[in-house]
Amino acid sequence: MTDEELIERYRAAPACVEGKSYLNLLFERYHTRVAAWCHRMTGDVNSAADLAQEVFLRAFQRLDSFRGESSFSTWLYSIARNRCMDEFRSRAVRPNEATDIAIDRLVDSRVEEPSRVMERRESEQIMRQLIQESLDETEAKVITMHYVHELPLSSITRLLGLENQSGAKAFIVSARRKLERVVQRKGYR
């Protein structure tokens, strides 16, 4: 059966086990592909699995809004794209939290000398402050998504809907130049 036939049978079936079996078939057909797509977008297996579950939950809750103007898979992937974008927007709103988590993973402070720990933390705080003070909102998001979340520039360009020719790379170059000038001006080197 095609996806559209499964949806029609689901709509025609009484709200019982039979109707749910059609949804299960759609889930089995697309779950791995949606999870893989989310993984390519996030780079994190756990986040991708959670996002894939949320995508199917949203899709099945809104199945009545599927009108068949596009294929079911196109409709499903648009939900996945929107859910991943929402996730990145919420992460970008909390760049300090994300930076703190990523930086904490970089160095095990138990094996580092206390003076170096203090020096590193001071440097991290200065960098956060410089990003916040020196960069515009898009540059800060791009820097965070690329260097903290380790997303490829092409993914960032798509997620943020950047329409300039160079995409996210232009924002990285601009942000790095601004940060370099501020560091030199303030004598942090």
C-alpha cells in the first residue's frame, strides 16, 4: 500500500487497534529515515532520536491536516525540518548554557592544576562576554552552532535560512574579524 492509501484507511477505520496499525506501518516505514535526517542536522544521536519521536507525534496528531497536495514523505520531512529548526532556535537563545556544557566536556578539571583551571575559566568568561558585546545576533548564533554544537556550515545556512551567497561562512569570517579586533584592542593576547 502507498502512504496515501494507509492514511485513507486510517481515516476510514474506527479509532481502534485497526486504525493504529496503519499508523504503525507509516512509523516503521519512515522512522529510521527521519531519525537519520535529524542526526545529520544535529550531529547527536540522542537528540536525533528524541526529535524523530517528536516529529511522528506531531505528524500523527496533525494527520487530519494532510491534504495530499504533496507526498506524505515531503509533508513528514517538512515537519522534521521545522522541529529541528525550533530546536536550534531554542539552543541559540541559550548560547551560554550550551557553551558551558561544551566547555565542561573539553577539560577534566580534576587532572588540571588549579591555577590553570582558574585561568581557563577566566578566558571562557571573557570569550562569552566578547561574543555577547561584539557580535550581532546572527553572528553569535552561527558561532555557537558551529563551534559549540559542531554543526557544518551548510546545515547552519539551511537552519537559519541565510540567503547570502556564502551562507554561514560569511558570518563566521565577519565574527572572527570582529573578535580579533576587539582582542587586539583590549590587549588580551
